[in-house]
Amino acid sequence: MVVSKLGSLLNHSLTVNQAKQIQALILVNGLYHLEPLIIRQVLISTPHFSQITTQYVRLILHHMQNPDVFSWSCTIRFLSQHNQFREAFSLYVQMQRLVSCPSSFAISSSLKACARIGYEMGGISIHAQVHKFGFCGVVYVQTALVDFYSKLGSTGIARKVFDEMVGKNVVSWNSMLSGYLRSGDLAMAHSVFDEMPKKDVVSWNSMISGYGREGNMEQACALFRLMPERNIASWNAMISGYVDCRKIELARSFFDAMPRRNTVSWITMISGYSKCGDVESAREVFDQMGEKDLLLYNAMIACYAQNSRSKEALQLFNKMLEPDVNIQPDKMTFASVISACSQLGDLRFVSWIDSYMNQLGIGMDDHLATALIDLYAKCGSIDKAYNLFRGLQKKDLVAYTAMILGCGINGRANDAIKLFEEMMDVQIYPNLVTFTGILTAYNHVGLVEEGYNCFISMQKHGLVPSADHYGIMVDLLGRAGRLDEAYQLIKSMPMQPHAGVWGALLLACSLHNNVELGEIAAKHCFELEPDTTGYRSLLASIYASVGRWDDAKSLRTDLQEKGFTKIPGCSWMEQS
DNA sequence: CTAGGGTTAG
């Protein structure tokens, strides 16, 4: 009976609810032997059905008596479409042992997976198999290869495959085009664009976003006006271009003008406001969107997390879990939430989040691991951070930076320096946050000369130190008693020093009982942050240390009259 | 049945 019910359900293209019913029926009744039929129908008819979990797909595959090439291929494609790229590739490898010859279907899906995770060796071995099994002339396979090499930045090889193709179609041309656009070769891209025998809306959109990425919005706009037909993606490409060059009002005007909007439009707008630090406008856009999906929540939570509004990030996370909303979070949600936790320096949520992630079957990937590294490092659990760091598939700039910053904050200068050198050895180049980490490390152990040389070396990396970097240097020099140098450094700053920079000098003056510079520093602090009482207390303690009790007393009385008694710590560290 | 463009995370 169950089988016949399943049969009738499987006759049609499935809705999400029907697919859910099928999933339940199969699981409850253990009907895995219905195998290829079901897996095909479920996976093909509902390719966007994300509620089917990876484990479920594996379960079916595992219970199949005799999975054929087609069942394997469907599964690989399914995983590849649901951002489970490593899993897709690993299934492709498993498939090799059990079937004599892969299908072009499986090959193109696996190539796509390799392209998305930048798995070069994987794609190249598939390319070798393409030759071995004689798929060289299949347009789908060739196009997937062009796309793979394009995405990896090997436009030369992509071009070689492309030139050997006999039956090029629009998709093949577009893949080649996007390769040149991705590598920033606008000239080649334009010549390919002109050469194309047929252009479709994708070709135009690619060109527009290519110019957008280069910051050439005039050209993008010209193409936008010229194109014969526009779809939502065309408008989105314009919005995204304006967002990238921080022209948020222009982005908004396109957003408002477009005839129809989709999730991408909303997300782009929210992330645009987020990048400009305009959290309120982002929230306004978020609230306007009627039916909110996972990605929209992710974008808004990320916005809060990136703009140091950790509490609101966690509140929104809780909101999406409420029964009336009930949206299941994914890896990206957790990455933002973990980041929010690390800003709060709060380990309380972490074990809960960890078990919740396990419960949902969310596996660890490099992004998530890096978020956790950041969290553990900032909370002082350096060893835990190190373990995660060692387990990373690929250590990139952000991972190294999180580790270096963590070691820096926790006074493990030698580790930080070692990591910094290791990073340079593998040709990963530091950014401003990396330098914050390494300078903090030098600061913690009081290595003044090394720190100073490092600060100077930023220029060699094409980086302009921010006020925060100056702040660390002032702190470093100041603590070492080199107050005049610290003061000179502040005066040499190309930008306006913020209160934290002066605060570092003030703190140093209080350590070394320097009234003269202390007063100067304090004056600036009072001006910049009149409500922060810590600066007054510091100055008072300087007065006290040289016996100017009256001055000290009048400052302290002043404080008590304002109702402040506590002395807050002063912080000049920017979150990464 | 497969391949190309626009969005989110550390």
C-alpha cells in the first residue's frame, strides 16, 4: 500500500511537501530497495529541494543493491547543486571503483564541484579521465572544462579547450567570456564579446558585472542601456556593481526602479548597506521583504556581526529559530553567529551551537573552522584554536590572520611571529588585520625595535597603516618609556588620531609619571570622548603620582559629581 | 538529465 502511494506520488513532478512525505515514508518504512527509481525521481524532479539532507541521499545510495551510473550521477549532481562540493567529488571517486565508466553527466557535475572549491588536482584528474574515456567531443563536458579552468584563473588552458571545440554554443562562449572577466582581462573579454556569433542575456549580464567589478560603472551602465532584453540578474548586476564601489544611493535607485526583484536583489542591497556600515537601512530593507528565506536571514545576521552588533545578530538568529518563522540555519548562518559570539568574547553559546550543528548534521568546513579559530583564539583557548588550524584543508589569509591575532592577544608572540613567517613562505600576503595581530604580539612582549620595523614594513606590502596600527605603536613605544617618540609618531599621523591613540599615550604617561605629555594627551581624549571617564582617572593618577593632590582631587570630585565611580578599561583594538 | 551570469559566511 505504501508502495502504491509512493508510486502515485512519483508520477508527477513533486512539490516540496510531497517530497517531504516521500522522504518520511521511505525512512519510516525502510523502503530503501525502491532505490534508483526514487532517487532519480526525487533528485531530478526537485533539484532545488534543499530539505533533502546529504545524509539522506547517502542513506539511499548506501541501501541501493546495485546503483547504476545514472543513480550515481544524479546524486553527484544533487550534492553539487547543494554546495556539498567535497562530498560530490568524493562520491565521484567512490563511483570509479564500482562502475566501469563514468557518465558525461557525472563528469560535468563533478567538474563544477571542483571549480567551486578551487580543487585543482581534482579537476585535472577528471580532465585526464575525459581523454581516457573518450568524452573529449561532448559539448557539456568541454564547456564544464572551460568553466573549470576559467574559474581557477587558468584562462590559457580554458582557451585551449575552447579552441578545440567544434560545436560551441552560447554557453561555451559565455564560459570563456566569464574566464576573461574573472581574470580582469577586460580587453580580451570585450573582443570575445564582439566575436560571439550569438549573445544572450547571460553574455550581456556577464559583461556588466565584469565592468562592475573593475569599478567601471560608466561602461557597465552603457551596456545596460544597450542590451536588447534585461532580466532580474541584469538589474542585480548593476546594483552589485554600485555596491562594490560604495555608491549605495545609486544602487538603491536601481533597486527601486527595477520592475521585479528576487532574493538576490534584496540580499545585495542588505550587504551593500552592511558594507557601508548603515545597519539601520539594511534592517529597513530586511523588514520590507515579505517572505524571508534563509539567505536573507544570513545576510542580515552577517550585517549585524560585521558591524559589531553582536547582540542583535544573536537576537535575529533566535528569531529565525522561533516556531512561527522556523528557518533551518546553515553553515553560513553559523559562521556569522560564531563570529558574533567571538566579539562578545562569550564561550557560553559555543557548546550549545556545537551540539545544535551536530544535530542538524552540519559538518565543519574551512570557513566554519576559521570562525571557530577566531572565537577560541579571542577567548584565550589558543590550543583549541591551534588544533582547528592544523586541521584546515587549505590555510588562507583569513585563517592565518585569525591565528596570528589570537596569538598576539594572548601574548604568544613567538607563535605569532612563526605563523607570520610561515604565511609569507607559502606566498600568502598579510592585510591590515594581520598586521594588527603581529604588532599586538610585539606589543605584548615589549619588543620595540621588532615592532617598529614591522610597522615600517607595512609600506612594502602596499598597506597604509590605520589609526589603530598607530595606536598599537604608540602603546608599544609608550610602555617602553619612549614617550617623546610616541608623541612624535602621533603628530606624524596622516589621519586624525582617535581617542584610543591619545589614550594609549595617556596610559603610558601614567605608567611613567609624565605630567607634561599626559596633560596634552588627556586634553585630546576629553575632547574626543567627553563621556569616557577612564581618561580622567588616568590623568588624576598622574597628578597624584607627582604630588599634585589638588588637581587629582578636583578631577576625582568631578567624576563623582557626574555619578561615575568605575574606571573602565580603554580599548583601541578594532575587531577583525 | 548535465554546462554559463546576479547573493550570503571566517
